[in-house]
Amino acid sequence: MAAETAGGYIVHHLTNLTFGKHPVEGWTFAYPRGFDPENVAAHAANSDLQYQYTRDMIAEMGFWAIHVDTMLWSIGLGALFCFFFAKAAKYATSGVPGGLQNFVELICEFVDTNIKDTYSGKSTLIGPLSLTIFVWVFLMNLMDLVPVDLVPNLFYMAGVEYMKIVPTTDVNATLGMAIGVFLLIIFYSIKMKGFGGFVGELTLQPFGKWMIPFNLLLEGVGLIAKPISLALRLFGNLYAGELIFILIALMPFWIQFTLSVPWAIFHILVIVLQAFIFMMLTIVYLAMAHEHH
């Protein structure tokens, strides 16, 4: 692929397939394979919404660029989750259950037990939300066990230069999920306590009305830290794991096999644990939002 050095190989595998609006003037990147430099002016004039050809183009596209591979794999894995769980529900029986039904019931019972142990309120949302978070994040993390060159090579042969298949190694994906949880925290805090009660928790605790600015600073930082910690914890663990797989892939074959198998076995624990932590923190934060001080 597009990597002549070890550094280029690492950068290539950590670059997302990006689509966005690129400036029609001042292109600073090398031309892609098969691209005619003589037609660059006409191409730029006719199409400023495009996929990036090199990593440099991503910064030039700005904030509104979309990581297409992250969207593709996260939505696809979410659809896969919905398909199998809907199939299990459709063919569920009170008699002898099949393997799929047993598997789905096991996961549902696991999630339900953790909710009952942590969440004391009443909500029709917390169960489906926790189940979705656990399974969806687990599936996205599980893509980290796919050999690092397999899928990118297949897409490269089809003419796609970049392809990251682990959505949780993209901070945009983890931060997007964390912001969704954060909005639910705000919504339920206001719903259960009223707007005045929510503002009161931010301004009157822990030192009373005479320390409102200091209270607001402390509580505000604590509130904002929730989605940031959710996002960065998941992203950091999976990004580090993916980077180690890439570094192992740079080694001779016999060393690759010696190191990749133990690391993959250990990484299974990380994959499950990070999905579990994301789910549990979501339950804890929503339980806190339902409680009056």
C-alpha cells in the first residue's frame, strides 16, 4: 500500500477515509495514484466536495469533513446488532431455545442484572440503552482483532486508499456517543429535579450560596468531565491496542505470530472490559441524574 517506510505504514493505517469540502486553490498534497496532474485545475474547479487523496488534505478540509469509514463500519455493526437481536426476538420460544436465543438471553440477563444493582429509578429507556451501548461498543471493539492488513488491502485493490475498520479508534465516534449520553444526563436531570433544581445543584453545592462561583466551577468541571472521560477512555484503550497490532505487523513473520496471538488473547479482555465500562458509567451517570441531592 501507500507506505514505503515504517512511519508511512503506521500513518497510513491510522488515517481515516475522509470526505469533505476541500479548497479549490492552494492544494499542498501529492497526487494520488492514477491522477493526471495536468487536469488538477479543471478537477478543482468542478469538484470541491471529495475524498482525500493524502493525509494532508484532511486538515485542509476543516471541521466539517466526515470520516466515511467510521460511519460505514459503526452503522453497519449497529445494523448487524439490530438484525440478530430482532431475529432472536422473532423466533423466541418458551420451549427449547436455540443457540441464538440462548446467547441473546444471556446478554440481556447480564445487562439487566447490572442495571438492577446500580439503577434505583424507573425508566423504560435505561434497559434498551444499556443493552445497545454494551453490544454496539463490543462489536466495534471486536473489529480490532481483524488482521490489520486484511481489509485495508482489499479496499486498496478496489481503489480506496485509506480504510480504518475500528470505529472506536476514532475519537469522533467515541465523543459522539459520549455526547449522546451527556445530553440524556442533562435531560433527565432537568426532568426529575426541574430547571431550578438542576441549576441549584450546579451553583449551591457543596459550599452553599456564599460560594456560588466556586461551586459552579467545581460542579461544572465535574459535569463536563463525564462525557470527556467516557470518550477518551474508550478511544485511548482501543487506539493503543490498534497501534500495537500495527507495530507487530511491521516485524518479521515469525515474530508477528509469536507476539500477535498473546496480544490478541489479552486484547479480548480489553474489548469486553471497555464495552462494559462504557455501559456501567452510562447507567451510573443516569442514576445520578435521577437522584435528588
